[in-house]
Amino acid sequence: MMTIKGSFAPFLKWGSIVLIMACCLVYYLEKPVSGYSYKVIEVDKGYGYQILNNKKVLIQQDFIPTINGYQPFVTEEQAGKAAMMMIEKLQARKRPTLSEQEIQQLME
């Protein structure tokens, strides 16, 4: 004669494993995906950009860096290219700055 205790043990064991796996799956799917994105913004007489990390503004650049004075990007395309360069540097864990040479490449 089989006891209730003996027949319930495998169910309890496998049920616990399935429950733990389901919890891990839910945790993984609910965990926010980290990633950078950018948004080109209109500023006075031109364009700038924002670098976002998980929809939070990380960097806001209203003017062209390395150029004396306040000079925004002339086109949305230039601002977007600069933002993409910054994201590439952030992903590579490099210092998020643009050199004069990199700015000149963007302007071409």
C-alpha cells in the first residue's frame, strides 16, 4: 500500500523546481533593459542632442563641443551623428567627449 506522503513527494519536488524556474523567468523578463538612445532637440538657432539611458537623460548637449562660444549644430543630421558617436564611446566605456577632428568629420 502506497502512502500519501510517498506519492506526494515527487509532485512537491517537481512543482518546486517549476515554480523556481517560473519566478526566475518573470524576474528576467521584468528586469529593465539597459541601453543608450538619443534624441535630437531643437535649440536656439539650431540643434543639439540628449543621450538617454533607460529613458533618463544622461547628457544634454545644446551646442557643438570643442568650438569656442555657443554654436549649435546646423542640421539634425549633424546632431544625430554626434549623439551616435557619444553612444559608441559610452558603450565602449570610453570617455564621452568629442575631439575637434571628430567634430570636423561630422560637419562634412
